[in-house]
Amino acid sequence: MNNKWLSPFVIVILTLAFVSCGPSPEAIATMTASAWTPTPPPTPTPTPIPYGLSVNLADADGNPINFAKISVAELGEDLFEVDNSGSVSFQNLPGDSVSLSVSASGYLPQDISETIERGENTIDVILEVDPNGLLPKDACAEGETLIMVEDMQDQKMQGWSNLSNRLESGAPGVEIVEDDQQPGNWVFKTFNTTDTGPHDIGEYDQVLQDAVVRFRTRNNSGQHLHAVWHHTNTGRYIAFIYADQKGGRVDKFVDPENFTAFNYGGIIGDGEWHTIEISTFEDVYSLWIDGQNRGSWQDKQPLPPGTFTLGADYWEPDRVTEFDDFSICGLSAPFTSLYTEAEE
């Protein structure tokens, strides 16, 4: 048999076999159509509505409470301040339950646990007056503007970060304790055991200009206070308030120089509570104790804005200084004591 005639014949047979095994024209048409048909998009999953919450604080008469702080356990240890209307809002809370801790100067603290729904929720909180606290409305005189108030009834010291850190870390020589002579009243106490000499107590966080700082203090003998005002890197006023000597003095420091602006009389180291008011308005520095002006001085080169710092100088071991009812109020006019009328 001639091989040259066999090869074309075999090729034809193989071609027919291949064609007969392939897809039919109908199948090819179907595959072509499916290749051009778009895949429908997936149906989106609805996004859950987040949990939102507004908290409104008021007193028993319905008046809003400001200068209050709220913590939410589900958000950690951060403190959130209410606005001037006594409200604060939270968005995207992690779940359907919230645990709130509410504190405000002059009011009893309150803990609240609530179940909330998705969407916006509102919780109205009525706070009761604390008989041992300092209400914001009582912290400033007429015409003054409240900057801060702290009665320590929640066993915290807000606005004084370095002091708060020392308290939280358990640093020696500072603590907030219940007054042993007035149960239910919490006070800040600083003390020494064996070391003598100057001790830093704490510094208020904000820089201040025309303002008055008020606080109550109780001291025993063997020490005196350092009330440092308009404190900057280069200057400050220091009121040395003696516990067991008559009065003290106010010095002005402009590093490296200092001089005494004035001396004053009075004793506060008798174990009783005394009210201190230290103010600056424009170029006038004033120191008032128990509603009495112990000295005022017009500084012809007044210091720039600065912070307020407290310290103590212990001459003997086992000395104690206590503080209560701090407030700072902005001044728009010459200072007048909040306590003058009551003392007369």
C-alpha cells in the first residue's frame, strides 16, 4: 500500500472524530451568552445603627449642673466634662449597657447602670446637694467668672494634674482623707514624718491672669505655706503664710533677684480652718485671710500670666497641712473678698 495516499486519509478521519467529540453549536451559543452576561452585585448587609447617649444633669429644682464630670466604664477611665447646659453626649458606644459615674462639686456623687437601645438615648440625672460640698454658685462673688471648683468629695483633685498623679500613685506625704472632726467631709492632706524643709504640693494646670484663688486651710505649728502666684520660668509672687508666727510676707521674684513687697499680721497655725484669698487684678496683688485684707500692693511692673502653685515648708517633723474647697474665679473688676460681709 502506498503511504503517501494513507496520510491524507488518516488526517480526514481524525478531523471528523475531533469535530464529532466537541460541543454542539447550541452549547457553544450558550457558553458565549453566559460569558457576556454580567454577574449580579451582592446584596449589601445593612449597617447596624450605633448606640448613642446624651446625659443631662440637673438639681432638685431642675437647674442644670455644670462643672461636672462623667466617666463611662465601657469607655475606660477617661473623664468627660458636661457643657454649660449640664449635658454631655457619647456616640458609637460598644454595647447596649452603660455604667456611669457622675461627680460634681457640691453634690453627692452617683453611679448609674442603664440598658440602652440602638440609636439615640437620653438619661436625665438628678443630683442631691452634698452638705459638706462647695456648690459652684457659692464659689465666686458677684461679677466673678468661675474657672474651677473642687471640694474633693469624690476623693479626687481635678485640674491639678501633677498632684492627681501623686495621689493616684500613692506617693508619700499626700492623701485625700475624711476629716476626723467633720465626718462626711473629705479634705486634702499633706504632711511630713521626719524630713524638714520645703515640699512641693501641686500646681494648677492653667495659666491665669486677672483672677482670685480661694481655699481653706488648717495647720498645726512648725511650718508655713508657700502660695506661688503668676509662676513662670523667670518670675513669681510668693506669699509666705506662717502657721505659728504673726502673719507672713509677700515677695516678688524676678530671677535672680527678689524683694519683699509687704509684710502682714495674723496667725493661722491654731488647728482651726482659715480661708485664704489671693488675687491679682491688672497691677494690684492682694492677700485676704478670713475676709480681712492682710495686704495689697500695686506692682508698677506686674508679672505676666502664670500658674498657681502650693508648697509647704516644715521646720519640724510630723507636721500636717490640710486643704478644702478650692476655687478659682476670673476678675473683671478690682477684687473684693467673698467673705467680708459674713465676717463683719
